[in-house]
Amino acid sequence: MFGKNINPFVISRRTGRPLILDGAMGSMLQQSGIKSSGSMWMSKVNLDNPEIVYKIHREYISAGADIITTNTFRTNPLAVENFGARINQKNLVKESVKLALSAAAGHDVFVAGSNPPAEDCYQAVRKTSLKIIKDNHYKHIEYLMESGSHFILNETQSHFDEIKIISMFCSKNNIPFVMSLFTDEDLKLLSGE
């Protein structure tokens, strides 16, 4: 497995080929019969049925993925808080990353820590203040990196101010990151840009 200080973007340039990212975790879990857990989407399965998450990570590696994504799309502070049950968010992130790292052990595979939008990615009008959104991302990204993610995959981001918050935080802290955007049919972010 690649060391903690190896940047996947440098490896891609050195090998002269793009790296292959795994596919959707939530869809695969649904196909396995797992039901969504409200605001936590499919992340509670990391605690309830970790063997299923591990198996899906391994299947993606066997299929040729160079990068597997942690099942942390909804382990961010706001999602866990809105779920209502007493779940330690930091431990949930740690266990989720540990599953991916365990599946990647012995393979030259990167682990991308999934960081979702603070609220629903398809939500045009947000209900949360920018301060809470900022705190949400700072804490989630820190937990993902502390737990061993090689870089942060900011998935389906749809609001420019949130993208800017994430980008500035990662850049300032030398955290490698990728930004995946969600746009409308006119290729505009939901915030209008």
C-alpha cells in the first residue's frame, strides 16, 4: 500500500495514466438489501454491518480500482446530529476509514475520504449558517485525515461558498483534495454560478 505521504496526483503523473476511482458505495449497499438510515444515508452500515462495506471495497479493488472511497458520505457532523441517535461522530469516521484501509492493505490503492455537502447535495436553498457549514467541513475533513485517508474527495458539491470554504481549508492545511461538482441542466451550480 502507498505510504501516508504519497500524493495520488503525483503517482498519476509518474505512471502517465489516470488513476481509476471506484464506483458508488450507496448504490452497491442498496443492491445488498441495506436500507437508508435517514440523514446518515448509508453510513450507519459501517457500524451495523461493516463486513458488507469491506466486501464492496475489496470487489472494487479486484475490479482494478486504484482509489477506493470511504463510506463516509454522511458521517459529517450535521448528518450525524440530525440523525438523533447517540453516535460518536469522530469514532464513526475512524471506523469507516479503518474499513477502507483494511480492505486496501497489501494493495497499491489510495483511500479517498468522502466529504459530502453539509446539507443535501440536491438542496438549492440551504437552512444552515455559513459558520456551521464551515465548522462541519473543518471537523469532518480533520477526522478523515487523522483517521488515515490519503486525500479528500469532496463529493457532489453544489454551492460556490461551500466549495470555497473547503478549498481554502484544504489548501491552507496542505491536504490533497478533489472537488466533484453537482450542476443543473444548464451546467450551473445550485447557487447560480
